[in-house]
Amino acid sequence: MIESDESRLIKGVAVAAYELANRLVIGIASSALFDLAESDAVFREQGEESYRAYQAEHLDHTLRPGVAFPFIRRLLSLNDLSEDGDPLVEVIVLSRNDPDTGLRVMRSIEAHELSISRAIFMQGRSPYQFMPALNMSLFLSANDSDVREAVSQGLPAGHVLGEPYEDDTNDHDLRISFDFDGVLATDASEQVYQTGGLEGFRAHEVLNAAVPHDAGPLKDFLASINRIQQREEEERRRDAEYRIRLHVSLVTARNAPAHERAVMSLKQWGVTVNDAFFLGGIDKGEIMKVLKPHIFFDDQASHLASTSRTTPSVHVPFGKINEPVLLGDSRNA
């Protein structure tokens, strides 16, 4: 029998190919999922051979959870909403490790009882280029250069920041927070702010209040999250005792009157958030202490310097503000 695009042979039996198109697919680097501080120190200080020996020696030493671990664990737990064993969420490891050194990562995943079975290991190279083939809505890594390369190719990626924290396993909610400009939308309005100041920005947003923004790097990720929220609503209609677990908030430096265009853009894109915070320059870090999201996405490092002290934070290096400043650039004058 010849294998088709829709099926493959396992021990001579045709089996339908595993389809990713209708799932929320996340790519996760081992550096985002686990605390690799000790391993990385060995690599930096002693070189690759010592690193390989260290990982082999510690193969059965389970890695501690990293910054993105609580987010991934809680996201995977939503697969209990799946029907007929067909998971809503797929998480795939994308790693610079080779298969040998990646064994410790996979054993740690098993030890932590995470339902992650798929991985790509590419020795010394980032596998982000496989994101489109795997229908990924997001790639998370603690390697800033990998993330910047992915974003430069138009791919949705984020650099995790902050320290791992003790997750409350008795709390089953998942709270996700997004900045707006440069994250859900492009940075077109941010560029207006950078050149025209606050008054120029407000005038531009009022004039264009009815014109939706172009979608930014994480809009499709939010759309996938919304599909899971719709599945939760269906479950609540079937079971009055079911409690909604997935909550999404918008946390932006916009305030009135610039808030209106953000709200209208979300509506035009067909996506929703549960809560919105239009802060107008108020420190986002103080809000995060109360909101307690399990992950927060922002395009500006200055905002994340505050939030990452208490909140798992992700830098999305998108747009003009994240472009490197070249020596001799007039902006340095």
C-alpha cells in the first residue's frame, strides 16, 4: 500500500496522519519549560563535551520547573475538555539540544506528568523554522537571539523573563494577559507615539477610531485561546457546576480616548478578552501583583522590567522599538 498525504503505515496498517490544523499548537524550548541555570553554567564555563557528560550523569535527575512551566501545565490541563481523545492543545518541544542531551528533558517531562510526547532536537541550531509546518501559534524560549530571529521571519515568538516560581497546584485556573500595541496589533500607532508624542498619538487614534488595526504577532494565538474558551462555555451550558478556568485580560498603557480603537479592533478581528485595563502610564507591575496572570506578553522591555519581578513575563521583540540601534544612528546623537 502506498502511503498518502492523509495516512501512514504502522506495522502494515494504514493510520490517519495526526492533524494539527484545528489545535492550539505551542512550541516550547527546554530553556522556557525548565530551570536550566546549572546546565547552562556548565556549557558556558566548561564547553560542549563537559555539558554532554553532565547531562548524561544527571539523566535521571528531574529538571526543576522553569518560568513557562505553570502556563504550559495549566494549558495542557484544558485537554480534559477534548472529545473522543482528540486534544485541543498540543505542546511540542523545540530544542537546540541534540537527541542524546535532550533525553533528560523528555524524562523530566514524563516525571512531571506533562502530556508532551513530540519534540524536535537540532544540535546547536534553533528549530523555529519548523513553526509554520507544525501550525504553531507561539514559540517560547529563554534564548533571546532565537526569539528575535523567529520574529524577524514573521513568526509569533516570545522571550521568557523572570525567575521560576512555586506554582499553586490547587489552583486550576489559567490567566493570560496581553499588551495591545506590538503584541495583538502591529506597532503602527506606537510609531506615531514615538514621532508625534502623546498628543499626536491621541489625535491619530481618535481620527482612526473606527479603523481596525492590522493584526500583530499574537492575534492568532488569542484566537486559538478564544476557541478553547468557547469550548468551556459549551461545557458550562451542559454542566451547571462546571467552573470556567481560562481567563484573558488586556493590559495596556492606552487610556481614553485611545482605548476605543483597541476595543473596536478586537471586535473586527473576531477575538475577545474577559477584562481590560487601560492604564495610561500606570505601572503595569503593580497591576500584575493583583491580577496574578500565569503569563504576560508585552513588546516593551521597560514594562517587563517591572512585571517580571512578580509575574512570568514574555518579551515579544516586534516592531520599530525593538530594532537594534546602529552605531552612528542619528537617534543616538
